[in-house]
Amino acid sequence: MPTDAIRVTAFGGPDVMRLETIELQAPAAGEVQLRQTAIGFNYIDVYQRSGKYPLPAPTGLGHEAAGVVERLGDGVTDLQIGDRVVYMNAGVGAYAAHRNVPAARLVRLPDAVTDEDAAAVFFKAMTAQYLVKKTHAVQPGDIVLVHAAAGGVGQILSGWAKALGATVIGTAGSAAKCEAARQAGCDVAIDYS
């Protein structure tokens, strides 16, 4: 089926992105086809588009999105057509109207969470979860240093570490960003500009 997707054939500024109509095949075994309703934006997208983290061109962009399941590939039994889902790290290509994604990468969304909210924070929140639960299980009394505390991951990480009882020290590149870091949960914010 034809679908619209943002693609790049060369690397550089935002002007290298092109809206193209591409042909999307039926979902393979273990995949679902999504109608994407919200797409997350992350700094890795900028780095890949600019060539700082080069990809083979031509390529799509984007690592996270929310959407509605429209088709099921063979063997998919734990999702249904019409389910609202979110994903991250299913390979580049989230900047598209429709996409095939491995069913194992999808998380069903509860009714209380909007597609826009899920797509905006899922990748960042999973990164923060990994840091506070897997890299080091943050405990009350821990002191946690968060660099770039005013960014997406930094704000979620600061608030989560604070909620777990840690003293949180954040760094940021301006007085305004330090204020954002404090609002997110940092006890102390250091302006490194």
C-alpha cells in the first residue's frame, strides 16, 4: 500500500528531509501494520539527519511513535486490530503515516494516556527507567548527578530520582534551563555555561 514518509537521501539541516510516497508491504510474520497517530522527536533524529550519527542513505528517520493496529502479520495473537499502541527502537522509520513494526516492540496504551503524550515521552522515559532501575537502582539517600537536566530525559530522570528519595544535582547550560531542572526535581542546578 502507498504511504507517506519522511526520507533523507543526503545529510544536513532540516531542508534535506523530503515527504515521499513509499510502498509499504503487508506485515511479515510477527509484525503488525500501524496507522501512526503521533511521532516522537528525539535528538538522535537530529544527529542521524545531520550525519553526526550516519545511516546508510536513503533512509527514514525516527525511533518512536504511537498508533493504531490496522493489520496483523501471521502469528500475532496478543494484539488486535484497533489496539492503540506505542513503540520505540523498532529501527529507523517512525516518521511515516503507516509502518510495519515487530509485535514484540509494541506496548498497548491505556485509555488515560493520549497517543501524543505516549509518543512524546516513551523513548525518554524508558531511558530514564533503565538508568534509575537497571544501571543503578536508586534508593532513598542516594545522590544522583544528572547532566542536561533540562532536556527530555534529564527532566524525567530528575523527577523520578527525586521521587525515589535521592538528592538530585542537575547541570544545564543557562539560568533558564537550571530553573527548568529545579522545576523537574533537581535539588541543586549548576549552570555550566
